[in-house]
Amino acid sequence: MSVLSKIRSRAGLLVAIIGIALFAFILGDLFTSGRSIFSHQENNVGVIAGEEIPRMDFDRKVQDQLEQMKKSNPNAPVDEAKTDQVVQSLWQQTVSEKVFSKEYEKLGLNVSTDELADQMYGKEPNQVMNQYFSDQQTGQIIRQYARPDGKLNMAAVRKFASEMKEEQEKQWVLLEKYIRDSRRQSKYMNLVKKGLYVTTAQAKRDSADAVAMFSIRYIAKKYTSQSDSALKVTDSDLLSWYNAHQYKFKIKDAVRSIEYVTFDIVPSNKDIADMKAEMKTRADEFKTKTAKEDTAFVQGESDTRTFNAKYVKKGSLNPAIDSIVSKGIAGTVIGPVEENKKMMLYKVLGKKTSSDSAKVRHLLISYKGAARADSTVHRSKEQAKALADSLLRVVKSKKKKLEDLVAKYTDDPGSKDLAGGKPGNKGDYGWFTEESGFVPAFKNAGLQGKKGDVTIVETEFGYHLIEVLDKTKETPKVQIVSIERLEQPSKATIDSVYLRANTFAGKNTTSELFEKAVVKEGLNKMIASDIHASDRTIRGLESPKEIVRWMFADERKKGEVSQPFQLGERFVIASLTSVKEKGIAPLEEVKDKVEAEVKKQKKADNFIEMFNKASVGVTKIEDLSTKMREPAQMADNLTFVNSFIPGMGQENEIIGTLAAEKEGVMSKPIQGNAGVFVLMIEKVAKGNSGGNVKAIQKQSLSALQSRAEGEVFEALKENANIKDNRSKFY
């Protein structure tokens, strides 16, 4: 029987074996991960108002935005920070959509096709349209879409919309959605704001309260006058106070707190010695390279991967090499030299005499295909050169100054006159140095030219007419290039540090053991409190995303100690000291605070009773002072804004009661923040409630409306009971 036949005859057995293997694999993953295969928690990035946000859909939006960023700026890397920024922006957008959409449905709010068209193509377009067609660097509307007055040319916008390519259409659809959503939200918020009102009576009271000023005479019995040890607090007392004040312990979002130690990864003495020996070998090679070979050699050997030749003056370098470099002998190689945790090699390329800084005026003649050339430029490179030569002849013949030609001929947007008749810089960008961000040919024309010279310089942007307006005194300079290597630990060193960190984590698996070991080994313990799942920074730690993810894992419990995390140039071990979930904090977590408040309340009750007994038949503060054996004191210039009482501190409750107290009448005992008070208003300067009530109403209403948008959004988010799982994926 052939092998194929044998396989066919035992197909059922093979299927059974494969099925068992797959089932075992699934079970293995189930038990090791601690998750149910029926759980959807790992498949969504969050839940908003009971609606799951699928991870796949959200991730697709993230990737789409990242791709758009790459296309719009190919040279800018999309790093972790930008990814986090996109994730955060998309999440906030998703939350806004979900919490508001239900409100729109209830109220029947919508944006019609005609209304959307008016927002995008009408006489007064949505502000977002201006942003869409503006230059990101200048903030001005791009020339081909601008009217003479600088505003958006709607005819040009309609033409753009009718000729869009596929990729542009995708962006346009997103733009339409954004404008539609923002318009609906604006309508909703306007409904809320229109429902707010400030009455005339309220405005009058606000006017009076704003200028009312009180002088009081009072007796205060401070809580600190009674020892806590004399008070008996039962579990029933704690529970009763906690149940009545749970609002004080509401946790808006889940937070964690940790203590952590670090094991720094630094190069050993052997690592430095080995690196120096290796760099000496590179220095010997560097000496043999010709001028043509230098660029490739430097780019291949330096950590920067760039060939950055620069001119330096005597006295500007490390004293150990400055005297050697300043001689300017081409081909000289110096090093290796240790500088700022780097190993450096320097090579002298040549020398020159030039200025440290210069000031020039330039006029750019661009051509089709030149770098950053405007789409309206159609001239060829040859035509651009001919025009530049022609303008140079005009300037040299002194028929025109270069300054007078810039506004008409330059293709540099920054040099042109701005919208509204505001003049541009006429090609003058001020003083620059060798380190300034201009291209080398442009800088050399100023730094090496003579004051008053007008020359033509070619760059990737086109042909520049450059006039040297001014320059500093010329000095001798030496051109050098460097190879730099960061001093790094070897694999053996990294392994050694990891072994130490891993041993520490393995031995100290509980918070108690962690604490003892920190003291015993003399480690520097750091504390990071109230960390949110979405946090991307922890004081003292580099890129702590993984450690945040660890502390928010479903199975994580207070008291656990982490494995070592490599964060940058250190291994980090954390002890989870606090786990606070969203909602009301359990009594056990806030027991110390509750106990302090209960003791404070017991003292207050006791002091109030003492005051009540002593107040019988007493109408004057001085008499009560004698009976209570507490001094009578004065407090002046108290207002509803300034509630600070000297010697007592901030006493909002006390100041609030003054509105209801009568002048010259001793109050009942009032429970304050620092003690129990009995007071009498000696004098009150009341404000004039007959002021401009309409203006006060308008001002108060404006303040209410400005708060409404943020507060309504927060209220809707709270009602949506949002669960955020982003930290598990991003």
C-alpha cells in the first residue's frame, strides 16, 4: 500500500489528533492567560454608553491617520509620541461622537445637505475650511485658493472639489463628517446655553455680595485643643460617617500608585577601555582616508550617520584638542577624546578666514521642479537663470536697488507683501551664523562675501540674488568633521545588571519584602502616585508604557512586585502600593481619612454643646469669652471672596453664614474648618445693589455659558460610564 493510501485510510484518526492538539493549545492559552475564551474584553478598546468600540475598527482609523501623516510629511518619523497623540485624539473624538449622538437622536438634531453645502461652499464658510486650505507654516490661505483680500476664494474651492483625486476624496469625506459633527454639537450647545438665565434679583444680590465687607468679633475653640486619644471611635461611627459622605471619596478614573527602584545600566571601566581601543583603530583608518573618502567613512562610523563639517575658531573646542586643531593642518586626526559620555574623533579638513555672522537680502527666482516651488511657477530652469542674470545687471547698473525688486519678482513667500497691504520682509531675514538653518551656499555667500556684494547663488530652491548688507569682522577658522560614538555598556555589562535586578525581584515578591530589601541594600526608592491607565509619563522614568500596562492588568493586586522592566538605560522594579478603581473608594482604603473626620465631628459636637451651655443668658462676646476661657478676637475686611481668618485659616463655612447673621447679635455655635465659632458682626459695609443690573446680568450669563460646554460634556461622559481599555493595546 502506498504512503498516500495509508494517509487516506487514517484520515479520521489524523483529524482527531489535530483536533485534540488544537483544543489543548486553546486550553493552554486559556490557563496561562487567565482569560475566558468567551470574553470580549480583549477585543475592544473601550465601552461608551454600553457600546463596545471594536479594537479592529479603532486600529484601522489609527493606521489611516498615521499613513496620512507620513504622506503629508515623508521626512518626519512617526514615533511613539505621535502615535500616542493620534490614539488620544481619536479616542476623544470617539467619546464625543458616542455621548452626543444619543442626545442628537432624542432632540432630532441634524445637519441638512443644503446646510452642509453652505458651511463648505457658502459666502461665510466654516472656519475649518480656512484651516484646510491654509499653509501650516505661515497660517495664511494658500495663494491659489485666496482672494486678493486674503480670504478663501470659494470658486477655487469648488473647482478643487470637482477635480479631486481618490486620496483627496477620502480626506474630503472626513472633512465633511467633521463639519457636520461640529455643526450638530454647536446646535446642541446653543440649546443648552439658551436655557440658562440670570434673574434680576440674582444680579442685584451678586452686585451687593461683590462689595460687602464684614468686621467680626468672635470666639473659636480649635479642634487641636482636644487630644485625639481622648476620643473613642467605633466601627459603627466610621461606617455611618462614610455612608453619609461617600461623595467625598468618588474616584473619577481608576488609578494606581507604585514604589519603584532602578538599576542603572552604565558602561563599566572595561567597556570604556575596550571602546577607546576600538576607536584608536578607527582613528588609524581615518588618517588614511582621502578627502573624497571622508564622507562615506564618517557616515558609516559615527552614531549620527551624518557628515557635518563645520568651521570653528581657536578657543571654541575642548582645551585638550583646541591647540592641535587651531594649527589647521589638513588631514590631522585627533582622538579618541572623551566628551559628555561620548568618544570623539576629529579630523581637520582645511581652513579659511570668514565672518561669524552676516546679514543679507535675497531675491529667489524659482522654476518648475525646484524644491518647494509654488504650483503657479511654470518657468524652466534656463528661463529662471536668464531672469536672475537680467535682474543682477539691473542692480549692478544701479538703475534699481535689490530691495525695490523683491516684492515684484521673488518666489519666496516669506519675502512677499502680505494680504491687506502689510509689507513683507523684502528678502531680509536678519543676522545668521554658520549654525543657522539656511543651505550652505546661501550662508557662504554672506559669510565669505564682501559687504555690498550682489551675487547669484544656485540652490535646490532656484537662483538667489544675494546682497551682503552687513557682516562681522573676519577671523581665521578651521574646518573639522567628527566621528562620535556614545559610550555604551557591553552585553556582558547589561546581563550583569539584569541579573542583579532579576535576583532582587525574584527574592522580594511582596511589598513587605520589597521594603526591607530596599533598606538593606541602600537603594533609592521612588514613589509615583495616582497613575492613570492612559498616562504616558511617570516622573523619573523613560517611556513607562509597559510598566503602566503591568499595573493595570486585570489580575494585578495590591502588594505585588513586578519583574524587571528595561526602560531606557535602566531596569525598573515596581511594587504596587495602591489600587483604586473607578467609583466610590471602599471604606478600608479611606479609613484613615474617615477616622480623622469622625474625630473632628465628635470634637465639634462636644464644643457646640459647651458653647450652648455657656451661652445661656449671655448676649455679649466678652461675657461668653470669660465663661469659655477662650479669648475674644477681631477679624476685619472679610468678604465672600476672601474667607481667610487670621490664626484660623480658610473658613468658607464661617464666611458663608455672615449673609444670614444680624449685625450686633451673637450667633449660635458654627462648625468651621479649624474649630467651632461663635461670632458677632461688628460692622458691615454693604454694596450698592442699584448698580447696572443689566450689565451684571449679561456678565453673569456669559460666565455661565462659557462653563456650560465643558461641564455638559463632562456630565454626559459620566453618564456614559466610559471604560477605557486603550492602555492594553497602545
